Amino acid sequence: MAPVGPQSAHRRRRADRVARIVTPAEPARRQEAGRLREPVLWGVVVGLLQAASPLAFWWLDRATVYALGLALIAAVYIGFAVADGRASVIVVESSVAAVFVVLAAVGVTGSAWLLVVGYIGHGLKDLWQHRSHYVANTRWWPPFCLVVDWVLAAVMVALIMLSIHFHD
């Protein structure tokens, strides 16, 4: 049986306060999650729009439209690298973008799975950028772009599984 009376109520309130003590890192994690909410939500919206983009370019193969998108978003980091100003960062980001451009070019006529791999890979590159801040001042871009990449990759996987053709 639990004790009753003013002292026991005081002990319960004190125990409640102790249970609610947060670690010093917890507010920072909550603040980070709050800062990520908007780029992530916009990433879902833009990812779905990008998944529907072949409808706007009906005269092109679905694979061509998705490949152009992969090349475009890979090249954005070159702009961030130039803004960063360090020559080594410009070289690295240009080299990484070139790999994605080649993968996109092969994906125009190759398997649609190559484009899925490209978008997943670019999302992993975004995750690395978000955690390392290798290129300065990218703030909200990496989480936004990661979500765009992975939403589009998920839609592409669904289309492949539904036997939707990427090449005419």
C-alpha cells in the first residue's frame, strides 16, 4: 500500500520532476528535428512532383526524364562547392557529380534499376553531406534533397514492380 499524506505527495511530485529531467543533448535533438521538419515535408512534395514529371515531358521516355533529373540534382552541389570557395571541394563535388551524370546517361537506355541506384546513391551522398558538412553553408538542402531522392526512388521501384515501361 502506498503511503498517504503531505510528505508522500511531495515525494511523488519530486519523483515526477526527476523523471522529467532531460539530458543536455535532448533539447538540441528536438531543435534539430524541428529544423528538419520543413525541408523534409517539402522534399516529399517535390519528390512526388518529380515522380510525376514525365507527364509534363510526354514526348520523352520516362527514363530520359528521370535521368535528366538525376544529372540536374547532382550538379547542384557544384554550385554549393563554388560558393564554398575551396578548390579541393570544387574538385571533389565536380567528380562526384560526373559519376551521377554518367550513371544517368547509362540509365537513359539501360535498366531503370540504374536510375533507382542513382537516386538512392545520391540520397546517401546527401545524408553524408548533412552529417559531415563537407561543403559549407548547405543548411537545409541535404535533408531536402535526400527526401526528394528517396521518394522518387520509391516511386520508381513501385513503377518497375507494376511493369510500367521506362523506355518507349
